Amino acid sequence: MALTLKPGKSVRVTISKTITRDSARKTLERLFMQDKAIRNPLDARSRNFKELPKRRGGCIWTKLPNKLHPNLIKGASAQMTTTPQIIRDLGSVETFIDVK
């Protein structure tokens, strides 16, 4: 079953079965982070974060806010706007998701 999506449309992606491939998990994490409801805690953390660059071994180092890893369990869903790249990514993980 090939996905027939058009760029610029809003879709809801729901995980329909347990993710068994690491590459699929990473792809879905990246896609789910585009949903504002899932991304809000990271945005709030970034807003309060002050970058303090310092020199270590001749290089400038800056600490960044910790990355979030969304819960990708069966039934989790995210809303996103499709682009050509997102459509290709959804096609690569279509065995694990339902798109509406």
C-alpha cells in the first residue's frame, strides 16, 4: 500500500504497531518532533537556556539543551504538514504507521 499524499496538506500520523527497526524509530522521532504539542517542552527549555561558550583545548564549546525522545508506543500520534521529504520519510516507515 503506497501512500498517496500531496505536499502542503495536514495529516495525523498514528503508530499502529511496535517499531522494531532502529532506523524507523529515529525517523519517527524526527517526524514527531515537528508536532508543536510534542515539541513544547523543548521550546520552553530552550527559551530559558543561556549559552555560555567557553574555551576547552583551543576550541569553543557551548552546552545545548538536552534533546527530547518522544514516547513512540502503539497509539501515539502527531499532527504534521506534509512536504516532499516528509512524504518520502512516511513511505519508509509505512509498515508501522496509519496516516489520516
